[in-house]
Amino acid sequence: MEIEVEDFRFDADDNNDTQVDTVTIKAGNTVSWVWREGVHAVTSGAGSSDPNAGKLFDVSINGGTPNFSCTFTEAGTYHYFCRPHEAPFSFPPLPG
């Protein structure tokens, strides 16, 4: 699975309103995040307040490091987020 990283968001679940995106995978699957623009990070967990945030992976992804891949040894649902853009935001943009 490949996930594009741009416009302050990830979009693996086809829902632009979610800040914390989720990918459900099988054991042995590899997920690749591919940078398109901006400065981002790919961090495991459901946000910085998650006590396990960053324990599985915590990688900057930008022009110098344009992609990151992780092969998962166990099936399950894995949460991830972008540390630089963790502040609340919504898509589509609010009117006004």
C-alpha cells in the first residue's frame, strides 16, 4: 500500500476529515508513505498524547527523505499521524 503525504494530510481511509488516519493490514504487508510537498512526519500512534506514540516509527518525511516504508510483522490496525500538523484542522477548509 502506498500513501501520499501532502497538503498537511494523509489519506489512506478516503476521509479528508480525519486527522489521525488508519491502515488495516495483514502480517507481512508493507506500507509506504511517499512525500509530495511540505514538511511532514510519519509517527505511529493516535497523537502525541498516546503513550506509545512513536514507538513503532517516527520519521520525518520531506524533500531530503522523500519516502518511508514499514513492513508489519503482525496483522492489525495501526494508527499514525503527522507531528508537525497535529494541531486541530479540518478538511474541507472552514468557510470565511
